[in-house]
Amino acid sequence: MEIKIVDKVRDISCDVLVIGKFEGCKTSNPLVDRFAPETFTGKKGETFVIHTQKEFPSTYIMALGLGQEDKADSNSIREAISKAVRKCVELKAKSVAFDIPGDVEAVVLGVSIVNYHFDKYKNKKEHRISEIYLSEVMSGDVERAKTVAESMKLTRNLANEPAAFATPSKLAEIAQGIEGLQTVVYDEAKIKEMGMGAYLAVAQGSVQPPKFIHMKYIPETPKKRIALIGKGLCFDSGGLDIKPASSMLNMKDDMSGSACILGVMKAVAKLRPDVEVHGIIAACENMPSGSSYKPGDIVTAKNGKTIEVDNTDAEGRLTLADALCYACELEVDEVVDIATLTGACMVALGSVASGIMGNDDEFVNKIIEIGKKSGEKFWALPMWQEYRDNMNSDVADMKNTGTRYGGASAAGMFLKEFVTDKVKWAHLDVAGTAFLDKPQSGFPKGATGVGVRTLLNYILG
């Protein structure tokens, strides 16, 4: 999609000119005010379309309700724009101009989120808007907005891809292809040498070799150092504790965390903040075979702690355990991991919000607040010792699961065992928000790219 900045958007010859209207206010276009019915009040997401009959350069003018002016922010405007974009798609519009107050990122993301379709494998492609026009008086950085949109597209594409495409080796190839980063990929022999026994145990049942990916962005004088870890389960069958067919169907998306990190690191390399950023992915598959790890096995993580395998379908935390140990050894200031980790989190929060936990309340709350501004909801879940006690083992330092209840918090407490006290750490459980079964908040069905906006806005400040 091409983005063009112009002096006067209403003078552009295009298919649709979208004009924003705050609730109870007049618009900047007399044609809309003259013909819009009284029932069109400007409520958020409300639309009214008229054919211009050649009175204006655009074929159609669409009035778009932006809600109450004193309550409007860039995120609410983005959500309203998504409604307008869906209407433009219905009109088969190719070119759309926006006469909308606010910043360009709200418009660019509002359009790109709805304009996205994963139709790579379809012979008949979905209709897309090919160009948009924005007013030069709008605030914000167009290049930053385009970069964020492109990063979300990469993340969504990877999470939507079948597991036959998005293998550990493919993720490694993509990481190595991002310009502006120092990237190293460790093979199975090196992973074993580094002592990542928990991660390797999960990987050993698949014919796809594991790939441990470390992407580095290092500016000359960084103001702080951050490590971002994405869960990289390219497919999760459940292992020998195999999932039922209905639960396995979308397990291609179990690498949504790693897809997010690839998207974020691509943007970081382009936007070049004064923050040192490490992107880490322990990529593998969890498959049943004669070489799979088994319930009752005892594995040793990178920090020497031993884990009794209570359930082979609680595999993501085992891969993250070694990745967290590795990240802490980098002597960074902060570590964030993002993972489609627990069905329990989805049961608790649905597809509306992601869970968040950590070892520093101020750090966790800061991410929550940035998430709100970015249009991504995070809800803090408790981290109490009782959840950890449920994972005590008779034969090892801990088990990899607890009881049936409080599973998201138990997983968080498990991960905490592999984080040193010297770093601030936050864990984002996006099991319910990474992939939608039906449209929600402007997103169509499928991968959402959750985490990209929040993590980028946190890094960029």
C-alpha cells in the first residue's frame, strides 16, 4: 500500500474521501453537512456515504464518526478508521483520502490492520486498498508509522503461515536477512554445548532441527539494554501428551511470540533507537516420535536447575527457561518474554486482553500503560508462592506443571526460576490475543501481531 502526503486531501481525485466528524460537531465539508441525515450524529465508527455526482474530485465522500472530541485519542480514532476501511473495501475502493484530525500512525495502522489479508495460498485474492492520501498538517512521523505497519504485517504473516513453511530453519533465515542487525544462529550441537537441556528435550522429537536465534541491535551510546524473547514453538502437537485434534488445529500460531520479536527487531533496525536491543528465539517443534521426551523425564536447564516433566504439552516454558537464562547472562537491564503460553490465560481473559507478570511492579505497570496507548490490553496476574509450591517435585527441583487451577500464574512462577534478581523482567502471555477465531476491534480473523505496537512504543519512548 502506497502512502502519499498532500497539501489538501479534499482536492485529490480518488475513490473515497473520508471526513472525520466528532459527535455533535459539523465537519469540514459542506456537502456532508448538507446531505447527512439527522440520525448521523458522529458516534465512533458510524459512517455515512454519499456519491458526489462529480461535485468533488472524489467519487464518494464518507463521513466517519469519531466519537466525543474530548474523549478521542489516537487509538479510538484508529478503531473508528477501521470501520471506514471496511466500508471502503465494500465499495471496492482502490484509493482513499483521509481528512481526519490526529496523528498519521492512527490512520496508517487503522488502514493496514483491516487492509491485511493472508491470501498467499488462494488463487482468488482479496480486494485491497492500494493507496491512501494523508494531509501534511497531520502530526506524527509517516516513516515510523509505515515501519510499524510493515512489522505487524511480517508478524501476522509468519503466525498465519502453515508449520511446513515457518520452520525453525525458516525463522533463522528470516532473522539473518534483517539488515542492520548482528545475528547469530546456534545449531543443535552448540545448543547442547551451552547446556540448554530443557529446550533440547522439547526439540528432540521432531525431524526439524532446533535453531537458537540471537539478533543484536547495538547503538554507540545506548541509554539502556533490553532483551526480548519470543516463544518459538513452530508447531505444538503436545508431544507424547498429544493434544486433541481440535486443539491442535491452530498450533501453527504457537510461534506468535517469535514472530512478534522478528517484527520488532526489523523495525528497531530501521528506526535505530538509542537503546540496545537483543531479540532471542529458541525455535523448535514439539512432536511425538520414538525420540520424544517423555512424562517423568528429568531435564536440566542452563542454570543447572532440574525439571521433572509432568506433561509434555507444557513445553513452551521449558524452551523459555533456557532462553531466559541466556538473556540474563547478557547483563541487560530488562528482559521481556512474549509467548502463547497457557490455555489458562485464555480462559481467564479471553481474546480481549493478554496476561502480564513480572518481578518488578513498576516495570510491569509501565508496559501496561504503554499497551493502553498502543491499543493492546494487558492485565496483571498474581505471582504468589502458592503457585510455585504446586510445582514441587519428589525427584527434581520442580515439575513443569502444577494443579489444574491458576495455570497462567503457575507458568509465570516457573519462568521466574530462570530470571536473575539483577534484571527487571516481564512475561506476556498472549495465548488468547495472538490469533482470533472471529473479527475483533478492527482485526479480521487470524493472527493479530499482538505485542509489536507495545514493545516498539516501549523501546522508542
